[in-house]
Amino acid sequence: MGGCSSSTCPKIALIPPCSISSTTTLVGENVSEEEAQGINGNRPAKHSAASPKPQVPPKPLHLQNSPSSNIHQTPRHKALPSAKPRMEEIKPAPASCVSKEKPSKVSDLISRFEGGETNEEKLHKIANELLLTERAYVNRLDLLDQVFYCKLLEEANRGSFPAEMVNKIFSNISSINAFHSKFLLPELEKRMQEWETTPRIGDILQKLAPFLKMYGEYVKGFDNAMELVKNMTERIPQFKSVVEEIQRQKICGSLTLQHHMLEPVQRIPRYEMLLKDYLRKLPPDSLDWNDAKKSLEIISTAASHSNSAIRKMENLKKLLEIYEMLGEEEDIVNPSNELIKEGQILKLAARNTSAQERYLFLFNNMLLYCVPRFSLVGSKFTVRTRVGIDGMKIVETQNEEYPHTFQVSGKERTLELQASSAQDKEEWIKALQETIDAFHQRHETFRNAIAKDNDIQSEVSTAELGKRAPRWIRDNEVTMCMKCKEPFNALTRRRHHCRACGYVVCWKCSDYKAQLEYDGGKLSKVCKDCYQIISGFTDSEEKKRKGILEIESAEVSGNSVVCSFLQYMEKSKPWQKAWCVIPKQDPLVLYMYGAPQDVRAQATIPLLGYVVDEMPRSADLPHSFKLTQSKSVHSFAADSEELKQKWLKVILLAVTGETPDGPNEHPATLDDHPEPKKKSEC
């Protein structure tokens, strides 16, 4: 596929070898220049004339002799003797330019703003900028191809993770790198050396622009590539270790792999912008006009494929920034997430009349309710609550002491918030309501599609399951599991087909096998619903077959006495977040999961007989408590004192063998448990 693989790109015959030494040459040099240029190599135009790095070919003699040229070549770092003499030097330059053209006030004004440059100088400056940004871009490509790609492929070849995943992440980056480093950049270098005799770039771009079509493959797979990086970083320690080791190096400029992966997507529109500017300055009778115009048409076509991707990338870039602001703890960097609105707000406390400063991030599928925390490097926040859009309701409230209030009520928590003004309140309510409406519309469309598929599937009745081959739903007809409704992704939730009903389901919903008559009694992969029908197992019988840790979190959370995220620490191990549940059907046991949708508990704690210590020590987190029995000590910490008390109310009953009566209550509304009336028979 690329520089680290045996296959080559059909467009490019020359693929650079996977050599780290070449990386040192291409990427390691001129680091200070790259840092000044920024991620895309952009830099102020005046730098190109004054800075000795990089070595840019000098202007032609006929351009260097102009008065305006002499002015612009004054080194920027030299101290100016005074403002007045400087202005006196500049004044004659626009006048001389105007005298050669129309003696109009408009042209004189334009000349003053543009520093009195001639068209020839402007064209030279654009060509120089193209060369400078191309050099920086080739360095970035080499970093992606020869460092990130090769190092990760080396680790994959040791068996740490599939090499196929690395190839999917980097797509055809090696071919793109070979094109720019072996063809486009050398052509531009050579032309700038010959600028005095051949002042043109359109012919070069017109000749090489067709090769830019190779970017289509990279852009098309970019969303999946970003998701793969995220998932593999979270789940595969060896992958994370290699990436972080490279990111610590100076050549990365303190930027992440995802940031560097954005550059090829943004590069083609950059060519389009520079070429448009070049054509505006180019006289129509120039020898370079036709070539420049043709190359612009080709590049604009290639850029159109990147525009939609760029919008997605800008959204992903914003998500990365928020991810860093949240201490890299919240799982939000996903192409399906879209930031709708963010801003400061006040939260009215339930137990007193104070209003506390908070910060909200509204996405298309959730609301993050955050608490500001002290930081020396920009705004930082800690997520206090994540409220899902599904089931959310917005209500305007009236408060005599606090104006501009409204209430956000979700499955996880209800918040009474105060906006800074009537307009701010209106904007928040509008944004929240539109997000809720859009969410329901998307899911209604999905339900309609499922209903339509059910009509088609009616030819295979329940009685015929396993006896008659079903029609398989096409992969591209669905974006989420047709059973649990979780969205598919390339790494952790891939598409599978139930061989009995033909539905497209995830691995969790297809982790069953049943004998199918139409397939000669062969054991085949089926979904849970079809398994129960064909095998005759009921839900209760299926649960009996599971161990105590294999009960799904969703099953116990949906029928629990109390459940929420808690920080957990055992002995001297570090604190870690866990989804904790005390189920209604087993109220003397605390289940701990890694996440609310996990299918297997990480641990269980039989609460009977434990001693509860409610007072946190100085070294503990606030709102913490401990469960102690003999030498076994379990430490927990809630996000708030209110949540801590809700947990203690249930645990203090469980440790004595008592269970709370009353209907199932959600932790967000579990305020008063009835007095214990019955004792466990344990």
C-alpha cells in the first residue's frame, strides 16, 4: 500500500523506502521554521523576504532594483531609527507606481495598502509562498509516512495489533508523500531558481495537478481513520505507547497524530486559494495564463471533494480541543459527534439560594454539564454530568430572585439553570429544543426504515425461522445495530448478519449459534431473539446460563435501586471511574462495570457485613466513603455530596441485610427511601 508495504500506488511509480534516516533529513531540519509557519506552513508574507530560513531563491535582479523592493528587504529585526523618517522613505514608492498607471486616488490608496508592490513582485511572492508551504507540507507528510506509519507497522509486525488496521489509518499516504517529495517540490525548487528567466508556475501545476486525484482515497477514508486511531489508542496499550512516544518528539511540535492527519485534507484547498490569487495578479496576455487557468480548473475539482471533509475536520478539530479542555477523560472525539453550542451558565443549587458558575457543551446527542477548574494554560473543565438528548425535556421556569431561568430534565439528571440575559436564555432554549427535535427525527427515520424492512421480512414468519433462508439486509442500508441500535464502527462494533432473520447486528447481538434446518442443521450465527425462538430458551433460562459477572449492565441498571458513575480505589491502586449498580432483584450486592452498556461486570461486592466509613481522609477525594471487612477495603467517591448520600442511604441498609421498599427509582430522583420494613433471609 505505501512506503512500508510491498505494494505500490498505480499513480506513482516511485515510492520512498521506509527509512528513518530520511525522516531525520526531511522532518528534523528547520524545526524552528515549521513552528513559525504553523500547521499548514502559513506565515506572514514579510517573513519570506527577511528571514534567512529557509533558503529561498533571491528575487530576480529586475525586481530587486525597484524602490519598493528595497524597502521590503529591510530586515525586520533591525530597530527603526524613528517613525517619521520611515514614513518619508515609503511615501515616494506609491507615487512612482501610480505615475506608471492611472493617476487615480483609488489606485494610489491601494498601492499604499499593498506597500507599493508591482504585479511582478506580487506574483513572485505568491510563488515563494507556494514553495515555502510545500516544503513544510512535505516535512509533515514525511512525519506521517516515515515515522508514524512505519513505527506503527513495525509494532504491528510484532503481533501487537493487526497491520491491516495501520494500513486503513494511513490509507495511501506513502503515495501522496512520494508525489510531493519526488515530483512537485523539486519542480517548484528548480523553477524558483530560474524565476528571473522563467517567471511562471502555471505550467508546472497544469502538468502535475491530475495526480492530485489520489487525495480522493485519503479523504474518503478519513472519518474511519480518525475513529480507528481513537479506538486503538483507548484499547491497545502498544499502539498508544508508540503514538505517544512519537508525539513527545520535537518534530511533532506538541501536536497529536490526529492533528497531523488533518493536513492532507486541507492541502488541496490551499493550492486552490493560492492559484486564484496568482491568476488575479497575472495579466491576461501572460504566457502563463492558459496553463494557470487549466490547472485551477483541475485543482478546483479535486478541492470540491475535500470541502465537505474539511467541514467535518473542523468539527473534529474542535472536538479535539474540547477533549483536551476536559483533561482527555471524556470520550467525545467521534465523527458522529457534532458541537452545537457551548458557553458559561449559572446553576441554581437545590439546597440553598446560591448560584454556581458552570459551563455547558451541547452536542447533537448529549449535554456535558461541567465545572471550571484552575489551570495556567487556558480554560479547563471537569465533567460533572453527561445528560443524553434522548428523553430530554426543556421547561421555562420562574424565579423571583433569579431571572432568566430554565430547566433541563434528562434521564440522568435534572438541572435548573440561569442564563446571563433574556436573549441568552432564548438562545439556549432554542438550541436545546432544536437538538432534541433533530435527534427524534433521526431516530424516527430509522424506526420507519426498520418497519419497512420488517414488512419485507414478513415472508419469513416466526414459525419459519431457521427453516427458510432469509433475505439479508444490505450493510449500506443501516448505520446502527438493528437490535440494540448502537452505531457501527470499523473496530469495536462491526456488522454481522443473523443467518435466521437476515438483520444486520453487532457482535454483542449476534453472539449466539443455533441449528438451521435450511442449512442442513449446521450451527450458524444468529441474533439473540432468533436464538430464543429457535432453541426455545426464555430470558430467565438464558440468565441462568450466565455467571454472576456476565449479567449485562443494561439489564441491572434498568431495574436498579441506585446506579451511577463512582470513582473507585482498591488498596493502593490509583482511582478509576466505574459504573456502579445495586440491582433491585439483588439489593445486597454492588456490581461494578467499566461502562453502562458493558455485558460483563468487572467485579461484585457482597455488601452484607461490611463496615461503612463516611468520613473522607485528607488524602481521599471529596465526597468519598469506604467499605471495610477484615482486610478488604473498598474506597468510593461520588461527584457530589448529594449523590454520596443517596448511595450511603442504600448501602447502610444493605450491610445490615435490609432492603429498601418502594418502586424502582432513578439516582437522579432518589431522594427519600421509605423506612426499611423487611429483612433479608440471608
